[in-house]
Amino acid sequence: CKILKCNSEFWSATAGSQAAADSPEFCAALRTYALCTRRTARTCRGDLAFHSAVHGIEDLMGQHNCSREGPTAPPRPRTPPGGDSQERNDSPETCHYRQAAPNYTHCGLFGD
Amino acid sequence: PHLRTFTDRFQTCMVRGAWPLIDNDYLNVQVTNTPVLPGSAATATSKLTIIFKNFQECVEQKVYQAEMDELPAAFADGSKNGGDKHGANSLKITEKVSGQHVEIQAKYIGTTIVVRQVGRYLTFAVRMPEEVVHAVEDGDSQGLYLCLRGCPLSQQIDFQAVHAAAAQGTRGPHGASPPPAAPGDTFPYETAVAKCKEKLPVEDLYYQACVFDLLTTGDVNFTLAAYYALEDVRSLHSNKDKLHLYERTREPPGRASASG
């Protein structure tokens, strides 16, 4: 049951200033949190931490008028971002996917 | 067209008409496939639509559309990046060869897309982080799209049977045998093999797809389509050991498994 990973990702996503409690980023982070709990539902059934997280998300969504539908926060950077500083200054950090070493996949379509 | 899925399964599909290639929280890709010859079961991609969804302070929603004989180097609204948002440059279109090769970098989701026009038809290739591939809000419709699940069994063509038939000069199964390329213009099996070997010396599935395409269309441009498809795998696939595939997969969609 990986509910603690969901919790820590949510707290790290909302610790920064860009996700102040009444900002769109906060709702996006909440939706990501809800998505994460849904993904762990099967293995966390009966776990108290899991159920309190689910209820906590419900409460926070209600308090901050967050809609269920909508963008989720970008995949969180797990390591301090690399890349050249100039590019990073150009646009918000969330616009540069910074997964540590992502597992890339490929799909192709061609011919007849 | 020939499809290589995110799980490295390789299939040849009819999938005539409009089909979803990718469908997740960040983007949708839809292709329209049309028969390469009247009455042929073999189809090729004549239209491609990519929708990049609105994302935070990075990009507004952007639509890219390519058709047969029209490969634009800009989004449908004429722009070449993500719009007016602060992070707009995290989505960029680059024209590599005018009218033939376009690349789209979506840095905010770590994704690279290559669209080509080879002969009259389009080819598509994408590199995407696994986490983005599976980012689908409601789990129950988790990725019912071709890049993830492959095409339905009923849509698959067994092109090796066509090869065998062509090699013996008889008709293949369910009408998929290679009709004469064009009235009065047939492509002998040996010629198809020789032309494909010129560009694809390794006799993997890309080579076999090339032979199939030449037998079913008589259009030598399909040699280049298979060649560039392999080049795109070379540049986009993270596991170089999986560049060449030798086993096709005829399992029904939905059961992800090791390729072969």
C-alpha cells in the first residue's frame, strides 16, 4: 500500500508558494492526490491512513471549491531539475518535464 | 497501416476510417486510414489530428492536422508554439524537411512526435514517458487506443500469409493477397524483396512490412515509409536492443505482454 507516497507527493507539491490554498495549482495538486489514492485503492483497502487520506481530500476539495474534472499537477520533479538555467528561467518549472530518468516508450504507425 | 505499440508489439491492421492512436489526459491523436487501392483490405494513413490539451501556465489547447499531400509546419491556428502563456515555448513545432518531415516537442510532458509524408501517405512516431502514457483520469477506460492496446483481432492482417502466397504466386487469405499494383503493372515478389533489401538489409518486421506494402500497392514509396519508420525507432526508442522486431503479435488488444 503506497498511500504514504501519495501523501508525501501532495505535501511537497503544495509546500511551495505556487500552490497557495486558493490557487488553481492547489486544486490540480488535490486532483493528482485523488488520482494517486485511486491507483492505490486496491492494495490499500482497510488501511486507516488510506481512508483518512480519501476523506481528507473530499474535505479539502469542498473547502476550496475544487472541481473533480480538470488538469492535474504535472508529474512532480523527483530530483533538482537539470537543463540550462537560461531555459529554466524562461518558463515556469512545471513546463519542463523533469522526471529523474523517465521510462520512455515508443509507438509508430506507417505504410499500408 | 503497420503499428508498433508502446509495448513493442507489431501488427498490420486494416482499421479503415478514423481510429484513436493515443488518448490520455495530455493529448489525443486520431488517424484516418483509407484503402491503398479500391477494394483493398490494406489501408494507409491519409489524415492525422493531434490535440494538445490546455495545460497549467504552459500551453493553451493546440490542434495539429496533417493530410495527404499537406504537412503543415504550424498548428491549425498558424502558431508554432504553445500560445501566449508564460511556458508557451515548452510546445514547439520544427519543420525538418519542407512538406516531408515535421517534429513536435512537448517538453512539459517529455514527449517528442515525428510526422512524415512519404509518397502520398503519412507516418507517425512518438516517444512518451510511461507515466504520461498512463495518465488517464477514469481508470476504467484506461487507454482503449491503438498505441497502447494494439488493434482488434478482427482488424489484423496476417501479412506473412500474403508473403507466402506471393512467393508461390497464388491468392492469399481473405482477399488480402496482393492485387496487381495497378492495372497492367504487377510487382513480382523477387523485385519487391530486392527493393526492400536495398533500404532494409536486416530482414526484420520492417523489412517484411516493406515487402507486403510493395506487393499490395506496387508503390515503391512504401520502401521509404518502412525505412523512415525504422529510423524513427532508432532515434526515439530508449532501448536500442529492441530496434529490430522479428515476431508479430496477433493477440487480442488489452493483454499487454512481452512482444513476440
